[in-house]
Amino acid sequence: MTDYADLTRFIIERMVGAPEAVTVRSEVKGRTTIIEVGVAEADMGKLIGKGGRNIDAVRAVVRAAGLRGHERVQVELAEQR
């Protein structure tokens, strides 16, 4: 089994300005693994990207990794406080 949280952390830490602030939490809900990602408030724009392109690309890569193992994986952004 691939650790999707580690894959997601690896990708996002290289996208943001403050990689030490990246938080990744994994939770299994039924047949789906939910990966919740948090970043520093200043990096949220970089993570989302213009028109959501960056986060969509991260989601596509992680989803594709899940498909190889016949698993459903979903990447979500954590709520900012």
C-alpha cells in the first residue's frame, strides 16, 4: 500500500515558501482515503494556483497513485483559522 499522505506532503512541500508549516492528515472514510492538507496562510495562494490549477494537479497525481492500487484517494484543503 502506498502512503498517500507522504506523497502529498512531498509534492506540496516543494510548492510552498514555508515547507515546515505543511500539515497533512490522512483519514479513511468507507472506501475512500481523505488527505487533508494545511499550509501557512501566505502559501495558500501558491497551493491553489491561478484558477485552482495547482491544487487540481496535486489532486490528479494523488488520485492517479490511488488508482494504481485500486483505491480512492481525495485531497482536501484544511480550514484556515
